[in-house]
Amino acid sequence: MSASQCLIPYVDPATASPDVAAALNRMPMKRHIFLLLSHAPGLFPPIMSTYGAFFQSKTRTIPLLDWQLIVLRIASTLKCAYEWDVNAPVARVHGMSAEVMEQVAVCQGISPGDGQTVFNERQRRILKLVDEQLQTYANEPATVKSLLEYLSYAELVEAIYVIGLYVMIARLVKSVGIDLDGEIPGLDDMIRAGVN
């Protein structure tokens, strides 16, 4: 058995508080990240409620593949392999092409209207929003105005929520380390059933 890559122990669901255990049990699949986040027992249930809301189209306004485009861009830019490994299957199962995923992974600069053919204009504008946020924690007014030609106000605000939440997750993972989850039997079916 290899040594853990994580600098702190994972929370044991069997000994966790009832609120933490309930939040862990609501997730469609078991992941190490949940066992790290649950070290903050007062914050964990509401964070998981927000995190879980992204899994469901009834609570998420932004389209699923836009959500995953943002997350994968964050993972690739911040070099958070764990975040990529957790989210790439979600994107793949729900129809993100291998070509789009490859281009997100190489993290090239994206400019709206740059003639690049893998991303559509909506995706280019979303990626520009993400790239600016990751570089400066803000956006140029022109970027936001341009994106509002494609996204509603609700989708724009949710996109920024996604950036904040998944950057926080990447920072936690990169600060204390994490072990890969390993193979999850039936993962594609779990994703189809639990993420829509």
C-alpha cells in the first residue's frame, strides 16, 4: 500500500457528525475531495448543498457542458490533475468532444472571434471570462458585455459561482494534497443517473 499524498487524514464518515455524514451520503459517488472538505463540519453541509446544486438541471441554470468547460479550464490552468480526473468523465459522458477537452487541457489563450475552430463562439467567450478571472480575479467590462450576448444574467452569475467554488477546491487539493480516487465501477452510469 502506497503512502497517502494527502498531508491531512480524510474524515471517516462512520465517525463524522450526523450533518456531515448526511451530506456525504447525498453525493452520487464517493470521492476523496468530499472527505477533505468535511474537515470543516460547519461549512461542509452548505458547501455540499451548493456543490450538489450544480449536478442537477433543476437547480443549475448554466448548461451542463458550460459548467464542465469552466471546471476543466480551471483544472488545466491551475494544474489540478485531481479536479480534471473527477470532472473529465462528467464532460465526456454528457457529450463534450475529445477535441474540445484536448484544447481545454492545453490551456491556450482564447480570444473571441480568433478563427479557432474547435470552440464555438459561446465557448470562446466563456473561456475568456475564466481566463481573465484566473489571471486577475476580475473581468474586463467588454468581456462581460460580450458574454451577455450568449448568457443570461443568471448564467453569468452562476459561471462566476462555478469559478469561485472550483478554484477553492483546486487550492485545497494543491495545498494539502489528495489521493486519486481510483476506478469507480459503474462510474458512467452513476454520472448519467446523478448528474443531468
